[in-house]
Amino acid sequence: MPTTRATAEEPDRTQEPETAVQPGEPERAGAPGKAEGRSAVRTLLRLWPYVRPVRARLSVAAFVAIVASCVGLFIPLVLKWMVDGPVADRDPAGVWLGALYLLLLGLAEALLFGLRRWLVARPLAGVEASMRADLYRHLQRLPVAFHDRWASGQLLSRGTTDLMLLRMFLAFPLTFLLVNAVTIVVGVIIMLLQDWTLGLVILGPVVPVIVTCVLFEKKYAAVARLAQDQVGDLTTVVEESVLGIRIIKGFGRHRSQARAFRELSRTLRGTELRKARLLSAIWGVIITLPELAIGAALVLGVVQVADGVLSAGTLVAFLSTALALRWPVDSIGFLLAMSQEAATATERYFEVMDEKPESTTQADAPAAPAAPAAGSGLRFHDVTFRYPDAAPDTTPTLDHIDLHIRPGESMALVGATGSGKTTLTALVPRLHEVTSGRITLDGHDITEMPRESLRALVAVAFEEPTLFSATVGENVLMGGRPDAGEPELDRALSIAQAEFAHALPQGTGTQVGEQGLSLSGGQRQRLALARAVVGRPRFLVLDDPLSALDVHTEAAVEAALRRVLADTTALIVAHRPSTVLLADRVALLSGGRVTAVGTHQELLRTNTEYAHLMSGTEGDER
């Protein structure tokens, strides 16, 4: 899915070509208005529900890190004692004692920082795993309309790269922004107690450093969002190239795909370089100004020592403390950059988590009503449907559909390309929600049934069969009850004429590979059909399930299907007369409306459009 590339600054047109935004694509939160108006702190606070269970351990780790940093600040005081005492008095024993103190302080600091790392490793891995599990679970519950709008690469990057950034933030910047702040305050107090005039010199760069940090934060937020969105775009291209490798090779398009990948890589590289320039600018300021202050303090301190106003040990302790604060000060830019990237990652994560899932109605509560009793079959009552991203004044995809499939009856749905056949079948299992009107199963409105119960009653076989990276048996039994086993599997394979599965290297335990591309189109379609019938569904929705089969296999599948259709209520999208003949009656869909209903022979005699379609001049619907 193409994505916008708006930033707080006008992009370099030579590096960042514009891409169109597809209808229905969500506006990027990294656009100028949102990136600049967003509070990083408020955004990061949304992580609290995940952090709360491990807050005690993280607090202990932060306390340990503060103690470790403060232990390091005692080293300059030991140096002062050594210079003004044993060194000045030429006492070798005192010098060795001071060296022992320094060694012990260094070991204590190292052990404390190691303990901090051990304290945060396990809980933060758990936080990341919990967030990833929640994201995956939420994606499964989001409506099909959401997945139609979002590129899979963008979703993948949110579940991988963004969560890695969040774990790094919780492990390092979250703790060290506090630790470094406390260390700087304690260090400044120590320096002021040593000599307040030198302390004021060291504090000189504080105001320009703070101003630089504020300006940096605003600019870096927009660029960080842009980079993470571009990573999602790049992930999408890679995924599509891998899944579509047969098309790319078949049409010799590897060079054009490589060019497209290089363009996106070049765009991302340009954005990363902008991030690097911003980081180098803030580091230049943050490092240079304190270094100048330390240099000025050194000159002034040497003068004071020469005048006898200041002891050499005090100057050594003061400068050692100032140098010990270099890392806490120098790391400000690095920590702010990581915090901004974490805030952007949090924003992107919750963009998905804030989407409303399917289970938002009272009917989807755990206390589900009983399954419908045998009754009036499948009915469409004045059903109108338009896609969620369509304008309200546009012509609906389906317009005032009234259709009744009686219990145990099979109805074929026939229409020209684009007439809405596939959309109509998607409404029955509530892959899309009707805009107006209602659909009933045996008299029960499907919107008043829990989706889980509804989808246990309605089985679907799509024209484009999707198989997962699992065994043949697992793919087929996915459509059955949890306790379904070999008997149900063998029956379903027999109905779908998919006994070829037993001849595979490991039989039904053979891994079919990603998307099932190791199998032929007809084999994949037969396995998808087996998956639809394995659970003996009360209602069956088939979207042209035999389009990829040869004539002989199609005839065998149809013969077996007739036995299944005798015990179920079925709606079958059909394009060929052989498929239409499976049904008891036929409904003709034209321009989003049902224009005729009758048997195949009746419509051939009385309806010109239907006769035209059955003559084979119209192709398949997509």
C-alpha cells in the first residue's frame, strides 16, 4: 500500500519521490501537524498497562543504577584525599590504600550496573512478548475492511521493528534519563561544594543545551516517524516480491522490481541521513559547550592553585567530577533520540490497537445464544452494502437485495464481472457488515449471533484458495470441529476429490509450504473445498470453487458435492453451466441488484442477459 511521506520540512524531491495514497488509507500520524503537536511523554504513558506488572523490578533496577552512578562520583573525592594527603606527604602506604579504595569503588560500580542489566532483561522481554501477542490477537479480530486498507509490511514492521525499539527504550533511555539527571544534580552539588566559582563556570552551558534539546526533539520526532513508516513500505515491497516471485520471474520484471526497491532504499537512506545530521548537530552542541566550560574551569582553577586559594587535590577532585559527568551530559542527545523513536513506535503500535475489532456488539459476549434451529434457511432482507471507505452519495455495491434460499436448497449466484457476487457471499459470515437491511439464518438475524457461533454454522470456500505453512491435514481440519480427526479428514478429501494428498511424500502430514505454492492451482482449490465441507456445515457459501479444475475432476467433484448439498443450505457463485447445474435455483445479479430468480432452464428461456452469460462470453468476476 503506498504511503504519504509528509515531514515537518519540505522533502528533497530528488531523494523522496511522492507516492499516491490509496483510498481508505489512514493518514500518517507522522504528518507535520501531528508530529509537532504530539507529546512524547503522553504517548509513552500509554505503555503503562504493559509496564505496570514489572514496575517493581524496573524501579529496583533504576535505584541500583542511581547508586552505581553515585558510587562513581566518590572516586574524585578519593583522588582529592590522595593528592592532598599521601601524595603531598610522600606516603607510599597511603597511596596504595587509596588505590585499593579506587579499585573497590570501580568493582562496586561495575557489579551494580551488571545487576541492573540482569534485573531488566527478563521482564522487558516479557513486556515485548505480551505486546506482540496482543497485537497479533487484535489483528485477528479486526474486520476485513481494515486489512483491505493496510499493507501487510506496515503491520509487520509494527510487530517487529517498532516493538524492538520499545524494548530498547524501556531497557535503557527510560532508566538512564532518570539516572543521568540524578547523577548530574549530585555531581553539580559536589562541584559547588568544592568551589562555587568553578561550579558556576561549569553551569554556564546549561541554558543553550536545554534550548538545543527542545529544538532537536521537535525536529527529530517528524523525521523518526517518517523513517519508521518508510521501513514499513520497504517491508511491504520485500514481502510482495517474495510472494510474487513467480510473476516477477515469469514476466522478467526482476530489474524493475530491483529499481523500485533501490528507490525506496535510497529514500530511507536519505531520511536516516537526516536523522544522523540532527544527532550530529545536537551532539556537537552538547559536547562542545561543556568541554569549553571544563577548559575554562581548568584555567581558572590552575590560577587559583597558583595563588594558593585552592588546593591541588580540590582542583583534581573538581575536574574529575566534571569529567565523570561528561557521559551523562553527552548521552542526552542519544537518549532523547531513542525516546522520540520509542514515542513514534508507540504511536504506530496504538494506531492499530485503537482500531475497533469485530467483536463490539452485545451478541459477541461470551454468553452466546443458542444456535439457530432448523427453519427458514438463508434470507437477505432488503440488503444494501457499500464499502466503508466509499462516499455516502456513491452508488452502493449491493442495492436492496431480497433473496431467499430455502432450507436444504442450493442457489447459484450468477452475474457479470463486477456485479457484486463475491461481496454478497462475504456478507453471510460477516466478513463485511451490511449498510442497511438484514440477513437471517433460520429466522435469526446474523448481527444478533456471536461471530464465533455464526462462523461455526457457515463454511466458506473462496475462489482464491489460501493455504498456510502447515500440513495438508492441518489446513483441511482448520474448517472442522476442534476434535475432528482422520475420519472427517478422509471424508472431506474424498468429497473434494483431493485423494492426491495421500500420495504426497508424507501423505496428509506433508507440509504444503507458504501459500501452498508447491501445489497446483486445482490441488489448492480442492483442499480449500475440503476445508469448507469437513465440518458438515449447516450453511455453505462457495465462491466459484471449481474454477481451477479440469473437466474430468470438476465432474467428479460435482458428483460428490451433490451428496453434500442435499444436507445443507448453500449459496454458490457460478460462472459455468456445469457449476450452475449443481443448484436447485439460480439468482441473477446485475448492477448490484437481483434481477431474476428461477431454475437454469427457466432463465435460459426468459432472460437474455442470463443466456448471454451462460454462452461463455463473460469472464470470471474479480
